[in-house]
Amino acid sequence: MAARGRFKNVEWDLANSQGNVFSWEGVGFAVLMDIRDELQTLNRLLGCHNFVEFPSILRSIRDNTAKPKRRKVSK
């Protein structure tokens, strides 16, 4: 069996025209490769500077828009 390169967004030919599956191992391989592509996309998005900084931006907005704390009145 010759090694083949990866092809993104490939239509996997898993069955013949009668609907018989060529190889169930091939089906599992196709599913794993599709999952791998999706995980790589998520990793790129989640590693983005804008995404990583989002929680700190929200914290600063919360701190800047919070009502000031009441001071205790001394008697």
C-alpha cells in the first residue's frame, strides 16, 4: 500500500455504486481525518490573540462599568 498525502475537504469514496462499503477501516480513517481537520481549525481559532485576550477585555469592561462601592459613614 503506497502512502498518500492528506487532502483537505476530500469527498471520501467509501462505497461502490451498489452501496457496498469497500473497507470499514477506510470509513474509520475518513472520520478521523475529518475530525483532525476540524480540531486543527479550532486550535487556530482558539490560539488567536483576539480570542485569548477576550476574557481580560471583558474583565476591564466589568471593572470600568461597576457601580462604586458605598463608603461607610463615620459617626
